[in-house]
Amino acid sequence: MRIILIGQAAFAERVLDGLRAADHEVVATYSPPDQPGAKADPFAARAAALGIPAHRHKSLKGADVAREAAAYHADLGVLAYVSQIVPPAMFEAPKLGSICFHPSLLPRFRGGSAIPWQIIKGETHTGVSVFWVDPGIDTGPILLQREAEIGPDDTAASLYYDTLFQLGVDTVIDAVTLIAGGSPPRIAQDESRATYDPLCRDEHAAIDWQRPVADIYNLIRGCDPQPGAFVRRGGEVVRCHDARRADATSGSPGSIAAIGPDGVTIAAPGGAIRIGRLRVGAKKLPAAEAAAQLGLQVGDRFGD
């Protein structure tokens, strides 16, 4: 099939290679422009190296972009790790429409931060979905889903890279194979089970040490690496990474129970959490080193 592939980063790059290995023709790719000072996008670089038109529009909303996409006379559009808004004029341009990858078992956890929210909310079961794109946010009919587990110490990063990344790539390729075979599924999502969460940002990432230890641990894991669950110390934002549950301590919630080479241990209701690294500004340091720089000592409250 003739395919327009929209996406970015290593995920879209791997999908590109998988589609070509399955004898599909990727006639054009679309990805955002590189940010100043950032590494070049491997997906766009791979497409360009293969001689595939690699478009880098700041926005996909313009009529000129829709006309450009329509001129490829593609059979199918594939959205693989997309951060830009793809308007109907573009996702409807291919003859068969478009499909999209999503890192949850839809209709649960719609939205652009599905992985963080699943961990923050204590889920232990997850998966990936490929659905037919419609004008809603992750609302189109399901084409294919695969299930996976969330480990008790998974972070947003480890869940994506160690579990959902390759599962997602394989599921996208298998979904295209189903379409090429004719009569692919279009299973309407059950709106009675649907949930939607906003982008996970700082407004959601502040640590409340009065919450149960499991809730705090899930918040730290779900916000790792971004945005980074945080406390404030003397007006500075201190973000927590590489956390693990620790044995309960006698300290009051939010107080520092121990500082050592393996991290800083903070008391919480029902247990404690050991923080392996702390980030102040752009610099992520071993927690004990960061604690020394911040003037933290055992018994201090971790945060204002």
C-alpha cells in the first residue's frame, strides 16, 4: 500500500522501517521541525536518507499542507507518535483514511499523557491501541489492541521504552497488514468506559506528603522523567527521580529519615520513599549530592 507516515522520534523511525520491510511504499513523511539546539529527529533523517519526501511543517492545519498530502494519492495514513494536531483534511486525504497508535487500552486513558496517568492512578495493566482516526481525541473505532503489564517500579520512561515501544511498533505494522488484507475491524469504542486526562504538567506534579505512600510513589514514577514530581525548597523547585519504596520510618510525613549513597529517604504515611536522584534546574544529581548542595539534613522537612 501507498502510505503517508506522520510522527516523530525513534518510534516513527522504527515504524517506517517495519512498513518498508513489509513491502509497503511510504510515499511521504511528516514530522515537526527540530527545536533549536535539539538533536535531529531520527525519523525525518531516516526518511530523507531513503529518498522519501520528509516534510517538516510547523503546523499541519493549512490548506496548502492538505493539498500537498492529497497529491500523493496514498491508500492509508499512519500516525505514529504524533504530537501535532492532524486536521480532518489531512487524515481523510488517503483513500482508506488514517490509523493512529495510542499507548493505552482505549477507551480508557485518552489524551496526550496516557502513560504517566496510568502509573499515577495506580494501574497495573495496560496495552496499546491502533484506531481509525476521526475528529475526536482518541475516539475513533478500534482496529487492533494488545495488552501488557505495568511493573510495580515502572516509571513513565521504563514502561514506554521497555514494554510499550516495541509492542506498539509491532501492533502498528500488524494493523496495516490487516488493512491490506481487506475487511479490517472497526470496533466502536464504549463511551461508558471512556476516560480522558489532560497533559501531565507541573500543576499535577506537586508532592503532597500527607497522601498515602503508594499515591506519592505512583506520582513520582508517573512523572519520571517529565515533568518530574517536585517539592519546593527555599523557592527552588526540586524534582524527584529514580524512586523506590523503602521501609517505614518513625519520622513525620515529608521529613528526611536518611541520607546515604543510595539516595535520600523521605517518610510518608504508611511507609517511606527513597529518592535516587534530584533535579534542580536542568541538572540531575545523585540525591545525596543534591541534598548537600541544598543544605538538607536528616530530620529536615523535604519541601516548604
